[in-house]
Amino acid sequence: MAIIITDDCINCEACEPECPNNAIYAPDEAWKFSDGTGLSGTIKTPSGGSADADDDKEDGGFSDEFFYIVTDKCTECKGFHEEPQCAAVCPVDCCILDDDNEETEEELLEKKDWMHL
């Protein structure tokens, strides 16, 4: 599963620097596949689609009110840490598992390897 940030977020910014995939963005900030990864140019996404890794996006969790996590970049810190670091540092426990985006540990590790060539 990916992690999501609930609307209980107080925008403290504690989670953002902890993410090894650069999957956490500030409110109103567009995201890119290339941010903090080895991806660039036209890419094939793990879900089978294609995208330009360098284009700004405003989907996949985008929020204009509180920090958000991009599902397509979140690996629950698999391959980096024992637990999701955003949840570990969140002072209000608003970083939780996203029941709508279930992935196996194998899928999460494949996504990590895909992003960090």
C-alpha cells in the first residue's frame, strides 16, 4: 500500500525531507516523476502507462490544503527503512496506509528499483 496524508495534517513539514523517493509535496506544489529519482524523459509507468518524467503533474494525491504523497512514487520506504519514515516523524499521526492503493512488498520494491535506476 502507499501512504496517504489525511486532512489532519498541520503542514509542519516534518515528513517531506524524510522521504527517500521524494514522494511528498507541499500544498499546491505540482510533482514530477523526476524529482529525486533517476527518471527523465518519456517513461513507462509501473501501471503500464507512459508519461514525461519532467512534466509537472497535479494528480496522484495533489492537495491545495496540506502536504500530500504521490501514490506512484510511494514505496512505504521499502528497500530503504524498516517503516515508513513519514509516519515515524509525523507529530499528529496523519500519515496512514492508503487502503485504496494496495501493493505487495514485491511491487513496492520493484517500484523503488524503477525510480532509482
